Amino acid sequence: MERILTRWIDIPDLRHLNVYEAHGGYKALRKALFDMTPEEIINEVKASNLRGRGGAAFPTGVKWSFIPKDSKKPVYVCCNADESEPGTFANRYQLENDPHGIIEGILITCRAVGAHTCYVYLRGEFNLQKRRLDEAIAEARAKGYVGRNIMGSGFDVEIYTHRGAGAYICGEETGLLESLEGKRAYPRNRPPFPAIQGAFGCPTVVNNVETLTNVPHIITRGGDWYKSIGPEKSPGPKLFCLSGHVNKPGLYELPMGYPLKDLIYEVGGGILGGKKLKGVIPGGSSFPIFTAEEAVKVNMDFDSVRAAGSLMGTAGVMVMNEDTCMVDALRTIAHFYHHESCGQCTPCREGCGWIEKLLIDLEAGRGRMEDLEILIDAATNMEGNTVCVLADSLSMPVKSFVPKFRDEFEEHVRLGRCPFRETGTAAKGHAAAAAAR
Ligand SMILES: Cc1cc2nc3c(=O)[nH]c(=O)nc-3n(C[C@H](O)[C@H](O)[C@H](O)COP(=O)(O)O)c2cc1C
């Protein structure tokens, strides 16, 4: 397949403006400014069926169309570059290697929704990525692509980069907006949605980096072209973050709908150490795990993964082999959500901690059979009872790991120890578990 989002692999130095321009860069912006109305841009993106890559898969053109056309208040675009979902590492490479692709996507989005200011919210650890983006913004500004009167069109856009302090919750769009406004990143109740009341009380579009980088390609080649890549309702080139027990982990661009089996066994070179596959989380740690039998039947697009009982989220594909202790794997996940819960909502603040505690005990052989029911019960009570879905992000793994690998959880209770302790990958995790205790 032609590389679209990862063109930098074939084009060295794509991050520099002269190289980006030599390969067609900023032509889509010119087209959007001079040959298309804002409405035509939105319609083209709607026609492409592009869906958000930040995790929720919401149709991008539809989201843009919610911005009031005659807003008396300023309209903002926020580019979500927080990228904190475990197992997810696409945006960082895009920021490093294709910053102009992101800037061009931002500028076209601003034109579509009538925004003159964009904030790029980067996770706290993204030093290099921020530097590369700042350098590219400076280059684009010098060339008249950012700032006042872009390309002589009369249209103005300022782009500001803003680094967070490294909290997962700052990636949640309303937590992001609070943080951007200088406050603690407590997510907001919705409605009102950001399209009506976002940054500084004004209409705001929040889009993920990868979502925005699709936009110039859609404007140049058309929505019909885009829709022809992968399944029509969930189309496009997709960045898959493959990690865990595969021989060739990494970032891979593939068409939506690519079989998970081929991603693991062909692209990823098969299971590490020639071992058997045990489970796969397809979309970052927030989503239900697939057993090996389920995983090999799934195609990787939003609708197929949902139909198979999980969600594709950020396409952070985490592969686990037969040596993985599933109790320990779930304990690690619970530790993350407990640590990252912002604490605003009681079910999340207390529930994530309770679940982690139960899992620490189960993994160490101190658990009871009834703890398995308590885990499911606690997870169920967290769901849908909080301002944002961070609580659901732990609930979903719990409610899939426990029933799907129940024998293994029970074995920990029966033996009074972890059966993988000496031999399995869990052995490595025990130091962390001991530290957490
Ligand atoms: C706890 C939590 C963390 C999130 N972290 C991110 C993130 O790091 N990056 C991101 O783009 N979206 C993240 N999201 C999703 C955003 O809230 C939002 O849906 C997304 O930025 C919208 O962009 P899109 O429509 O382009 O996907 C997170 C959501 C939740 C609930």
C-alpha cells in the first residue's frame, strides 16, 4: 500500500518546509483557501467518512458542522497531541517527522470552521516533538502560511503550542480545555459540548493529530478516493501501534480493515520466542481484550472491532503470549488507571483503587474466589456513573479479562500463588507488584 500518513519513511527530511513543498505540501491549503468555501470543505470531509483517531471514532466532518456558522464569539481549534493511552505511539512520530502535515491539517480545519486560533496541546514529555513542531510553525510563518493574510487570502490563523504536565486525563477533551485555561484538568459535564462551549467558553473543535493529518489528503484527492481505502463506513489509512510479544513491534501504516491476524503474524513477524498467542487488546489498554481465538478472526476497523466485542480506540495493539499472567497484566492496567484517575468522581477515584488492590492480592495468592465477583461488580458500578469515561476504561478490561481468563484467576486463588511466578513474563512484573504493595 502507498504510504500516505507515514510518507516520511520514503521522503527523508519531510519535516523541513522546502522538502514538504517539493512533495505537494500546502497545495491542499491553497485549494481550501481559494477554490473551496468552508461549507465545501466540511462536505468533502463528511463525504470521506473520516472518523476521529483519538479514540472515540466520531465522524470528523459532522463534528465540524456542529460549530455555529454565525458565532459572535471566536471559534477555536485544539489539536490533541496528548497521546497518553498506553500502547499508543503514533502522534509522537507524526510530530517528529511530519509537522507540516499537521500544520496544514490544522489550517484547513480552521478555514472550515472559521477559527483564527489553534492551540496544540502536547503531552508534557514531548520535548523533541514540541521543538520540531515549533520549528515547522516558524518556517510556515516565514513563508506566509501561518499568521496574518495567509497566502494573500485575507484569512488569519495563529498556532500556539502548549505542553501539559504529563497527566493522562489531559487527553480527555474537556480535561484538556480546563488545563489549557490554566486550571486542574477536571473533565466537564456535557452538554454543553465543546462545539458550543469549549475553550474560554467559545465554540471549539478538538481533533487528534492523526485525524488532522488526514485532512490535506482528503482535500487534494477527494472524499471518494479516501472512502475507497478500507471499509466504506470506517475508511482510510490507519496508523497501528503494535507492541508486546511480537517479533517486530512498531508503528505500521495499513488500510483500515486490515486483518489482525496478518498484523500480528505477517507485519509483526509472529509471536516472540515462537510461543502461542494468548490475548490481544486491540485499541490501547482501555478496551476489552480478545482471546487468541477471537483475535485471529477480527478485521481492524472501528465497526468490525466493535462487532467482535471490543473497540479499536487508538489502535494501540498489545499482544500477549502464552507466558503472560493475565492477573498480572490486568493488575498493571488497573495500576495505571488508579494512578491517573483525576479523583473528581467518587466511583472512579475509589473504584480504580479498589480494583487495583483486589488484583494485587489475587496476583500475590492472597485473593478469594468471591473477589472475582467483586471485581465485576465494582467495574459495573463504575460504568456510566462518572463525568468522563476514564472509569469505563478500567471497567472494560476488567469485565473482559476476568470472564475470558477465569480459570487463570481461580488458579491463583487455589494455589495461593501466581502459577507464572518462576517461568512467565509475570516474573518481571513481580518487582513492580511488590513495590506497589
Ligand atoms: C481519559 C481519556 C484520555 C484521552 N486521551 C486522549 C489523547 O491522549 N489524545 C486524543 O487525541 N484523544 C484522547 N481522548 C479522546 C478525546 O477526549 C477526544 O475524543 C479526541 O481528542 C477527539 O478527537 P478526534 O475526534 O479527532 O478523535 C481521551 C479520552 C479520554 C476519556
